[in-house]
Amino acid sequence: MRIGAICGATVLLALPCVTSATSQTRPVFSQDSFWYKPVPRQVPLNPNSANYVREFLRQFHAYYGTVGINTAAYSSPVYPVGPTAPTRPVTQWDCHGNGYIDRDLTRQWAAVPVPSYAQPADGTDAEMTIYQPSTDRMWEFWQARQVGGNWQACWGGSMQNVSRNAGIWAARYGVAATGLPFAPGQITVADLRGGAIRHVMGIALVDAQQGAFSWPANRSDGYNPDNAPNRIPEGLRFRLDPAVNVDALPIHPVAKIVAKAAQTYGFVVWDKAGAISLRFENPKDFTLVGKGDPYPDLWDGTPAYKILAGIPWDRLQFLPENYGKP
């Protein structure tokens, strides 16, 4: 695997050099956003941390025995657009059969600069993100599709003044069940090639506590009808014990990058999925503008489901509820 900096204009958009996950090709939130704040080495832990670790390990073993990596499917491509990009309306389609649409969402999507080459992520969620640095605006879509040449999506939102936003959607909008946007919590190719992830990582669990959530989440789709004990609430933060010697672990180089970021910035539970999983940058960000898929080189022959094998998940530490809330 070759890890190094990348630099080069996006062919179709003539945007600046890509040097990090916080360049102009990806949304940059307010400087005091929780997404960018390291967790102090010495920090009080959640009083239920040990039970939450056991619950995490239960899910790990019950659902495939791995922490998965989503790339082409279930990871939102992020399409940056220039200031003169033409706009079009994106309409809401009633994928749930509720019999109504959200009129405010219709207004938010009245003029969206969707690139002509854009495609949503593979998979049933069909996520897609559009980012326009010149207007400081971002659009996020769930179950996006084209019908007769026109774009539709079931849900999502439009965020204005991105650079002054804490990195949290207004209540009820956004794709993830927690109100946390996908772009800042996905692990990017620039992160991996640069050798360090300098932001909190979003993580999806399978089973989450019902009727409760922790800041920075502002909602939850947790489901626990049998009232099983110690289910982890969405929005909860956790990290890998900073005492772990990651360099001494016999794990993949990408896993070492993830593990070190897990010690410094940690994870936030932002969604549910069919397995415990992280979202990595969608390769459509590259392939649809004439570049090669970066992951064969980064994986270096290791199957994606084995990339994170060997991280000592039993050494997790859960942070208090509402950790970091202003």
C-alpha cells in the first residue's frame, strides 16, 4: 500500500488541490465543531462503559464478527460544485407511503446544483451529498434517484452557512437517523493517504437503545422492544484506550490509521446498519470524474472485510452521555 499526499484539480470542476478531508472539496464546519476536537487523554468515562463494551462485543460477534467498511454502497458520495453550476429542483418522493410530502423540504430543494455526472451510492439507501463552497451550502439526499431525467429523493435536507454550523442538521432533516451529516464522519482517501484521520469517525451499530439519544444526536431510530439491558444510545461517543500501543499491533496499515484516530478523536454512533460498520469515502468521488478507484491500492490485496481485523475492540472506552455538549 502506498500512503502519501494527493494533489490535483478535479477534472470536471477545476477545484483546488485536495490536501485533506477539510479542503474545499468537502464541507468544513465551524472550528469549534465536535467533529474536529480531540478527546483528552485523561477524561471521565461513562459509568456504564464496561457494560457498553460488552454490548459492542456482543454485536460484533453476533453480526459477522467484524467491523465492516462501506465504500461504494451505504457511503454518501460528496460532489463539490463550482459557483456557476446550473441548478435544478429535486422533488421529494413518498418512499414510505405516508401520503404527504414535507413542504419545507421541497423549498430547500428548489434549486440544487446537481452535477450532470452525479450518481447516488449503491445500495438501497442511495445516499448523495452536494457541496458548494462558494455559497457555503450543502445538500444531503436519501434514496436519491432519477426519474425521466429529473432528480428525486425520499429525505435529506439543505444546510446553509455550513462553515458556521456545528456539523449537526436542524431537527428532523438530514439522512442519518441521528441528525448528523455523513460527510464529516466518513473516512476519506486523503485521510488514508496522508496517514492520519483528524476528525471524529461516524459508526453504525445494529442494535441501539430505543427512546433515548445522546448529544450530538438530536433524534434516534433505536429499537429495543424486548428492553434488553445496556443497549447503546445513538449519539454516544467512545474511543479506543489511548494506552494501547497501536504501532505494535500486527494489523493492516489502514487499521492502524483508524485505531490511532479512535484513540485521539473517537467514534460517534450516528446510524444503524446490518453490521457494525464505518463509512469510507465513496469511490464514485473519483471514478465519475475520470480517476481510478483508490481502494485496490489502499487495501493492497486484503479483502475489505478484513482491513480492520485485529483492532482490540475489547479496549474501547465509552464517554459520558452528552459528552462535549456546549
